Amino acid sequence: AQDSTAISVEKVIEEAMAESIGLEIDRSALLGLGGLEPRGVIQTEGILTEDLANNPIESYDFLSRANTKLLNANEKPTALIAPSQMFGDLDLLKDKDENPMKPCPSYAGEGPNRPSYQKLSSNQLEDSAVLADWGKLLIGFRTEIQLDVTDKVSDAFERLEVWLRAFIRIDCGIKREHAFCHIKNYGEVAS
């Protein structure tokens, strides 16, 4: 009888490649420069911006301003994608009495017609974040995933290596630029 808890080599390879492909799709959808790769959200002309000018974060005001810009454009944000450091820094904010600072209503999901948006960490972003209606981002697959196994043996057998490459062509597009607000030039939390 086969052990049902055993992990197959095929499954390990499949999961590792899926994770790698997913990270690259995230990177190109957020940061892609266009040309030989899709143009990412941050590189798209006409999106809204909230520039922090590398100033220390002292409050949640910048998130409220970004949210208001989207609402003024008749858009409702569904998620904030930010580096994990930003979420950690927001958790460390203190009021004048050194108590944890209360988040703005739009971030906390309080108040009338203010459901909280999802908070998603992506370390693809270092000094910026994007608050958006992510349903307005389109990702199209132009080809199926192609898996290549190296035909160059050289010393691969001696080193117990097999070289694999996954290839896929995707395009990214935005339905409406004002559904995205790039929060740029994020600095550290104020001490």
C-alpha cells in the first residue's frame, strides 16, 4: 500500500514552479516596465498617486487620503497591497500618550459605507504600496505554460541536477486608471 502522506517529487516540483510563476506574475503586474514584459500598475500613466516624499509615517492620514482619492473618482478600493514592513510600521504607531494609535475609519472598516479593504503583503514592493479596486486589473494569458527540461547534459548528472524552465506569455491591463492609487516614496515610521 502506498503511504498517503508521502510527498511525490512531481508534487514538490509542481508547487515550487507554481509559486515561482505566481511571484513573477505579481512582480510584472505591479512593477513591469512594458516592452519585453507587461506594463505594471505602478508604471501605468494616469493612475492616482499619494506621495509620502520619504517622510516618516506619523499617522494613518496617507491611507485616508488615498482612499478619498479613489472614492472621489467613484471607485471603491478592494485591497491595499503593501510591503510587510509598512504593515509592521503601522502597527507600531503610537498616540501622544504612547498608546497604540487608532487606525483611520477606512483602514479599520468603521463608519457608514466604509467596509474595510483587504490588506495584502507583497515584498515585491519596497518603498510603495497600491490601494485599488483590484477587479479593474486584467491579466490575460497569451500562451499556455510551457515547461522545458534542459537538453544540455554537461555535468548535470554528476551534480545531480536537472534544469527546468517554465515559460508563459501574459499581458496586464487596467480597465480604469483612477481605480488605482500608488502610495509612493514610503519612509519609515516616526520614532
